[in-house]
Amino acid sequence: MIAQEICLTPRMEKLEALIRRLFTSHPKWAEAAAEYKRRMAGYRGEKSLDFHLSMLPDTQYLIFHGLRLLYGGFYFQIDILLLCSTFAVVLEVKNMFGEISFEKDFNQTKWKKNGAEERIKNPVLQAKLQARKLRHWLQEHNCTEVPIHYFFVNSNEKTIIKTESRNEQLIQHICNSENVLEKIEQIAKYYKTDKLDKKELKKIKRLLLTNHTPDNPDILKAFNLTPKDIPTGGQCPECNTIPMVYIKGKWCCSKCKTISKTAHIQAVKDYFLLVKPTITNAELCLFLHIDSPNVGYKILKSMNLPYSGTFKNRVYHQPEKQWDIPQRGAKSRKLPTSFV
């Protein structure tokens, strides 16, 4: 069963908001867009494995996506963890096109794409390291020991993987997405005795989910930006123009003349993601270029946001889940065409 679903991390949601809001001419836009592209490629790679992993016996395996745990004062992240009563498997998933080659000497890995070649981190050693950290983490939490295997899984079917013939020890930890089930089944045939009973499995599942800490940085600080760098106002759902003008209950785009009744929803989400997780009526009016506090109050009230305080001291809070904000037919904003 899926113990933890795959989803966009808070960091990815913040990156998306940042590249949607920043002008493409801003010096930090390309850097943010490059990171977002890289993370989205990894996300799609992990998601593509769902089809194959869904064929595993649902009652036998626990599947965790994107676990991020604290060990030794630092966080480590596992793309996919499979756990059953006899063993565990750590999967390091890559969605890279081109050619990946492994050299035995110095454990070097090279990635060739579009005619250019560069050295990258060895994904097999990355998987091995995550497995080792997980083993120590489980010991630290007084969990029953279980054999932990690891694989680098290539999810891009067009990628070519090469390695030297004398590199057999490395090869056994590499597979493509289409034969990941075969690898898992081979391990399952080897282990016949249960290491974990139902109670211990339940305990480990609870510990993993309780201690999972999503990557949720101050994204402006990460890119050496301040709220002053973020264009304010509602954003046109069709041409991305900022700001839209509020006229008699509707948002109007001065560029393409699009009319929207819900442009404020994405704007408030962006504010929570980029600026801070709380907003007052005065801050909303300033951010959306609204002159009337009464209009600001009506907008905030219509969004059913959690709040604290009363009357003029009321502070509205970001929902526990960002997408809990009612959409009411709002269209999601497009990313700039130069990025797509």
C-alpha cells in the first residue's frame, strides 16, 4: 500500500510561484527556473514508477515517496522506500536523458547530453549512502533490524546506461524502471523468514511518517531576494500580466482584456508561498492594489482562511495544505512561455 503519496514539495510549490511572479528579465529568474525544471524532472521520474510499483502485492509492501529524515544533524532524503516484513529497498530515481556511463576507477560517473559531457554524482553511491543512513536512523529509533537493499533506477526509457565489464558489483545495483519489479521479486525470493511482525511494521511506518520533514525553505532568502523583488497584484490567467485592476467585483487585465472573478486566489497563495504564511486585511489591500478595506475583508472572508484575532487585529493564516484554499472555478496560472 502507498504509505506516503508522491506530491510536490513545499520547495517546488514555492519555486513555481517564484518563476510565475518574477519577470523573465530578472537576473534570478533563470536560476530559479533551472532548479524547478531539475526538480520537476525528478518528480516525473518518481511518478512514472508508480505504474510498475502498483503491481506489487498491496498487502505485502509499504511504499513511501520522498521521505526526508534528520540524522546526525543533517537531513537525508529517499526518493522511494519499499518496506515489507522481510526486507527494505531504497530507490534512487533519476529521470535523465542522454547517456550515463559508470567508470570503475575512482567510481566516476559521466553524463553525456546534447553532445556535452560532465561528471555527476554517482547515483548508485547516493542510493547506498541513503540506505546506510536509514539503517542507522532505524537503529537510533530502536527499530528491529531489517536487510536494506538499494538501487539506482533509471526512469527515462530513452537513456543509455554504460559501464565497464569488470564493474559487476556496481551493475547489480542498477536497473531501468521496466525491470525494477524483477529486481524486487529476486530479493523477495531470497528472504523467507519475517524480520518484522505487523506491530513492528506499524511502529516503523508511524515513526517514518511522524519524523518526515518536507523541505520548506524561505525561498526568497535562498535566492537572495526580498519581498520588494516580487511584483504585486493579481496575475492575469491568460497572459500573466501583473497587476490586474479590480473593478466592481472583477479583475481586469489591461493588456489582453481578460476578465476574472478569482484572480485574487492565486495571488493570495503566492503571497503565502513567497512572502509569509500570514496576511492581514491591510497587507492584502497593499498586495492586490485595492483601495477599500471593505473589499479586502470580503475577499478574505470568501476564501474561508483560518484566522486568529478579532476585527482590526484579525490575522489570516495559510491553510495547513496550500491547496485547501477553495478554487471556485479559478484557472491555474500559466508559467511563462519562455520557460515551458
